[in-house]
Amino acid sequence: MSTIFDWHHIHYTEVTSTNDIAKEQSRFFNRQNVVFTADSQTSGRGRRGRQWISLKGNLFLSQLLSADISISNLTFVASLSIAETLCSLTKESINIKWPNDVLVNGDKICGILIESVDNKVIIGVGVNLVFHPETSDIMYSTTDLRSLGYNINPNDFLVCYLQYFDTNFQLCRRDFSQIRQKWLNFAANLNMPIEVRYSDHIKKGIFKGIDEQGLLLLEQKDKIIKIAVGDIFL
Ligand code: BTN
């Protein structure tokens, strides 16, 4: 075990899923924030039960924390912090696709899966540093930093991310509207047509941003509807 800023850091070579490890280990850490990482995952999980292909070289991390802010707000803190990390390490165009897919030049490079255990939150983050999946059942295009010409090792990325995360977390505790504003600066397709899909439902409209709770605002004819869950198609 080592430390990064105020975080305990525990690294594994191979795990099923760093989110599973964070869940299992939760009872050993009361108030201390912990970040679990692994070289690879054998059962990496994505949102809505999807698989997250987890080969060695990419970054797989799970933060275990006792948070006094909502899971929804943490979604925005985490995706914003990843976007800022990518901005500081690359010269590429970085966007966030609601709620928390981080894109480089329009291609997904990072996914975030937030879960809870007891009274704690687990923020699972996967970042494509050296590899991206290219199978036909993935609904979006993907990329990785190495194929864009950047050689960044997982630990350097982690340290940079945690620094942004800590700053944004404190800011969020004081005032979510500032996080919301910073997040909107990265929002993909703001004021443009989007399609939101959730199981069999498809809603089309103009993406007008997010409200104070992080709900997506979709303009349809003369009205604005609020959406809590779904996948955006640009
Ligand atoms: C998604 O976009 O569907 C979310 C992907 C989240 C993947 C990360 S990798 C680290 C952590 N462990 C997991 O099993 N999932 C998350």
C-alpha cells in the first residue's frame, strides 16, 4: 500500500474487477479514501451490465470514498476531472458525452461506472491508454492514447487525475453550479441535435445542457424535457 495525496493506493496485478475489490475491501476502510488499481481485469464491467475489455496497459481504477455529495454530482466531478487530465496531457480535442463518457476527437477513451456499498461510493474508471476495443457490438467508436501518439503510463495518469478530482470534489461540495459550468465547457453536441436511447425508448431533440441535478435537458418543439438515464447518440 502506498499513498497519493490523501488517498491510500492499493495495486493488484490481476483482479476480476477493481469495483468488486473496492466492494470487498470497503469494511476495512472507515473514513479513509482508497484507490484500487489493477494491471488487468478478467471481468471488467461497464454501465448497464456491459463488458469492459480490460487488457494490461490500460488504466483500471476504483475510488472508494465516503462522500457527502450525491452520486449524480460525483458523476460530473469524475468525468470533468478525466477531461481536464486529458487536456493537460495531450493537445487533442476533449469532450464529455452525457453523463460521463470522455471522448478524444469524438471517440470514447474512458468510461465511468459508479456504484455504492454500505454508505460509501465506488467510482470505477477505465481509461484506454494503449488499447481500444474494436468489436462490432460496441455502439460507439473508441480510441486510445498510444494510437494518438501519447505514451502515458497508468500511474502518471492516475496521479494527475486524482489531483484534478480532489480540487473538483472540494469545489462541488461548496457549489455544484461551478462544476456544472466547467462540465458544460466540455459537453459534446451542446445546442445540437441528439438522440437519447433507453431500452426501447428513443427521444430526439436539441441538447440544451444539464440542470442543477445533472439531468439532461432536451428541447422538443416548444418544451424542454428532463432525462435521468440513457445513452446519447450524436
Ligand atoms: C462504461 O462506459 O460502460 C463504464 C466502464 C467502466 C470501466 C471501469 S474499469 C475500472 C472499474 N472496474 C470495472 O469493472 N469497471 C470500471
